[in-house]
Amino acid sequence: MKSHYPLVVIGAGPAGMACAISAAQHGVEVAVLDAQASPGGQIYRDVAKASNKKQRLLGGDYAAGAKLVKKFERSNAHYFTNASVWYLDNERNIGVTQDGKSHRLTADAVVIATGARERPMPIPGWELPGVMTAGAGQVLLKSAGVIPNSPIVLAGSGPLLLLVAQQYLRAGVTINAILDTTPKANWPKAKSLLPHALLATEYFLKGAQMWAAIKVARVPIYKEVTNIQASGDSSLKQVSFDSSGNSNSIDTNLVLLHQGVIPTVHMAQAAGCKTQWDDGQQCWQVETDSWGQTSRDGIFSVGDGASSGGAKVAQISGELTGLQCAHTLGEIGRNARNKYAKMLWRYRKRHDSI
Amino acid sequence: MFKRIDGESTAEVSIMLDGERINVPADISVAAALLLRGEQHFRNSEIDSSFRAPYCMMGACFECLIEIDGRKNQRACQFNVTEGMNVRRQLAVPQSEDVK
């Protein structure tokens, strides 16, 4: 690892990979620091080593990540694995630890692409063994090929919950119930955004397919669920909840919770980048211009770590940020940058509309 | 509680868990390996001694802390098992109960 790179990208999910590929293509010397052992971030976690069976289980979106990973591995980017960044300041000084050894480096431009994490969903008993997140289920499946072998409960709201349900049903896992906490009031609000969202019909189709899989498997779905509690002695035994005015409880030793994902903004905050509270998403986001430039000179933030948009938006945004870095570092002129960016803006608008 | 899907590699490594030699699938995290064995008790909470196990599996929650090769408080979900790895669960209750 050198002590200086023109561009350092932190994170190797879709945004980080796309950014590094794009910048490297335009002649920028770029180092990618990845806390994981292989590229993909969370969404494409371990996609390069995934068996055909696993790819079929996880679905087309996951398998598509393999293409991006291949492109990244073939690029000229210097890729550092098991490299955990623990320091970043507004002058782009970076502290990173790899294999127990600390390194300090500097960069002319830094791109923070550290992604998102699940919105914590504290419920009574959430510290019990057997209470995990939907994302945890995903990691177990993607990285270890591990799935539950006894009936489970899914609880919360959001697309990832449905995706996990669909994948688990495909894998033969029994789902005893889905506890949908989406409040009744949200549906009319969502409907008002419908015309705008129809620009991204494929997302709707995917959502419809997920619901269909759940209906076909006759998984009991409880709506407008509130007051979820997990109980047990040394581990989870039961989940109780209210739904449509009734109290219920279900015996289970595994419940996966989910309330959407939120940007992990710590690194941007540590570097002094401005963040803003987004009321619609109920989370902090990094303030950036449309190229991903934050309020700190030379520091960019892109992908789900800046604001939640999903993998496709992250990839497109990453490529745009890579272009901008190539431009600010003097490798391509403004016209060339704009020429490459034009198509990307259009793609991003479509995916963002959902 | 957990099992492996078909089609995964059958490679294994042997590790020590609390002094006992066990065989686990290679190339998976310590957390996944323990969960696969039905292990639901990774550590005792330092505050109330309750049993704790992984929650997020991605390094954000710090619930899966375990001792690996003599280093305490390692996130079990962040390290893959290696041949001969020495894993110890952190089961000690606070030393200074009376000083609380």
C-alpha cells in the first residue's frame, strides 16, 4: 500500500466498484479499500463464488452483480481486502488497518461508498438469541449458504422482508407468519406517488412477484401489526403482537426483523461532511451535489451510504462520481465528462423514481 | 435451527471451540459456523449476564463478540474460520458484581 493515491475509494459494493472502474478507465490511479475479503458489498456479497444453486435461490438481481464484480477485478484499480478504514478527516488523511497492521495514507480525492445498514428495530426482547435482522438472514445465505431448518417469523416492513420471504420459500424454508407493520396510513401516501413510480415498472413487477410467491405458499400475513415482543428464557421461544385489534402469539425460535435500510453516514460525519435529515426516509443522508461531491473539498459520498436508492442507482451514481473524479483530477475534460454522463443521468432518473 | 443449502463446497477446517476440537465448513465466518452448530450463546452481556448471539451479521451491532486466537471482543461475523483457530466464548460474568 502506498502512502498516497490520487483517488481512494472506500467500499467495494456496487457504488464503490462502479466508481473505481469508471475512474480507472479514464486513467486515474485508484486504490479501493474494502473491509470485506471479496468484492460485492452487502447486496452482491460473495457473488463471485456463488454456486448455480445459490444464484437460482437468490434470483437474477444477485447474479447480475457477478458481471460488475468481474469488470472490477479486471480493472486497473488497486484492490485492498480486509482493509478497515478507521480514520478520515477533512484533509483526506486516511487511517486503515489491514491484517492487524495500521497504515496512514492521503489522497487527492476520496469517495466514501460504505453503504447502508438496517434501521434498528428495538422491540422488547430484541437482545435474545434468535432475534436477528432480515439482512442477517441474507448474509448467512450469501456468505455461508446457511438457511433456517425450522419454521420462522418475519416481521417489519419493506421490500427486503418480501425478498427474503421469496428466497426462503424457494429454498424450502417454512415461514409461519409475516407480521407486516406498515401502517394503514402509508398506503394512500404511496398511491399518490404511483404515476411517478410507474417509470420504473420493473420494480413493481418484482414486488408483485414477491407477493405472489407468498400468497401461493399460503404464508399467514398479519397486517398493521403493532406491539411486537420477543420472549424466551435464554433464547427466543415466542413472538407476540397485536393485529387488527387482536392479540396473537406465535411459537418460534427465529424471527427476522426489518424496517428498511439507512445510510451509514459515520465516516462522512467524521470527515466533517454536512448531513441532512430526510423526513420521507426518516434517516440522515449525506448532503451531496449530483456528482456526489460533499460539503468537504475532494470528498465524495455515493451509493446507499449517502442516500438510499438501491443497487442499480448506486452503480449508476458510482459511475457518475468516477467520471467527476476523473475530471477534477485532470484526466478528462468537461465535455468528455458530460458526454459520458448524459446516458447515466437518464438511467438514474428512471431507477430513482421508485 | 440452521442448515446448509445443497451445492456448497464440502471443504472443512478444524477449529477449537472452548477447548474442544470441532470440524466446521471452510470459508465461512466464525458466527455462521457457530450458528450452524446450533450455538446460540456466544457471550454473556457485560451488563446483566444475559446470553447474546449475532443480530446483524454484518459488523454493525457488536453482539457477536467472541475471543479469537487470544484476542477478546472480536466480531465473530467479521472473521472466517481458519485451520487451528482457537475460539473461546466470552462467558465470564463481571468480576466486580459487588461494586455495581
